[in-house]
Amino acid sequence: MARRLAPGARLVLASHNPGKLREIEALVTPHGVAVISAAALGLPEPEEPAPDFAGNARIKALAAAVASGLPALADDSGFCVAALGGAPGVVSARWAGPGKDFSVAMERVQREMAAAADRSAWFVSALCLAWPDGHAEVFEGRVDGVCVWPPRGGQGFGYDPMFVPDGETQTYGELSPAFKQATSHRARAFAQLMAACFD
Ligand code: IMP
């Protein structure tokens, strides 16, 4: 059985990505949990050496929990393209380069998949809730869809403007934040986390 977060707990959000922070905060705060960001605590951004999302989420959450003495929640996520064998995947952030410019990352995806008939893609989010004593719980969510070109819409972040989720015609860049918040890979991982670990 999963370890549960104590009612009224303070939770560190172990991410330095403003788009992710916005989405995670909106998922967590309705549950009466007070959140504090890793950046506000001056915590460093750890390396992400694991070959999978769950492993990196665990590294980030445990680093923040141990450094802060509080439970910490981390997301490791990425954009996976079928025609690219699942790339960029765990290195999705790196494809944007040091300037974190996702128009560069999206152009690379489009360039590398341009000749492919299969435009399918998916987002994955692994959420890890970790405690200072080293205990950790990890949950994974996924949303499937297709890549479109050119990118469309100014909502969301990262690869959102080139991703149309299955059943929709608009990209996550065009769909409302509330829609993404209810249907995304992160929302799906969070629903499992909430059921297992939140009162
Ligand atoms: P990391 O988890 O910090 O390694 O970064 C994950 C990267 O995947 C982000 O910087 C985004 O580029 C991409 N990504 C993850 N989730 C989303 C999403 O919901 N929309 C768009 N891009 C995402």
C-alpha cells in the first residue's frame, strides 16, 4: 500500500520549469496542500541521468525531499514520436538547447520525421512523491495523439503547439488550459497519485 501525504502537509514542487510548475500547482492546490517551489528554497536543478521517466522523477523528488526535509513532488516528462523510435523522449528538454527554445526543438522533430507517414506521438509524465527518509511513490500517465505542422497556438508550453490529442482537431497550444489540465499525461499520472497518496 502506498504511503499517504499527511493532511495539511507542505509539499515542495521539485521543478524549475515554469509551465510544469503552473500545471502541477493547479493539480495539487485544490487538495488543501500548501506548495513551495524548489526555486523558492534555492534548491539546485539535479542532473537527469536515468534512461527512463520514472527514474529521473525519482532522482529529482528525492533530491528535493532530502535537501528540504519536506515531502517533494517531481515530474519527469517528455514528448515521444513514433516515427523517431520514441525520441526525443527523456531528452525532450535538451532538444530545445541551452536557450530552452522550443521552436528549435519542434523544428527538429518536424525535420527528422518529415518523410514519415506515421505522425503519431504521445506525451508521458512520471510523477514521483518522495519523503526525506528516502521513501518514494511513482505514477505514470500518457496521452496519445498526432504531430501537426506548423505549430499552432500560444497556450501551454514545450511541444504543445505541435500536438493534437486523439479525438481533437486543435493542438494543446490552442485548447484551453482547463482542457489540457483535465486530459493530459500529467493529469492522468496525478489522478493515480491522488488516489493512492492524498486524503
Ligand atoms: P524534464 O522532465 O524536465 O526533462 O523536461 C520535460 C520536457 O518535455 C519539457 O521541457 C517539455 O519540453 C516536454 N514536455 C513535458 N510535458 C509537456 C507538456 O505537457 N507539453 C509540452 N511539452 C512537454
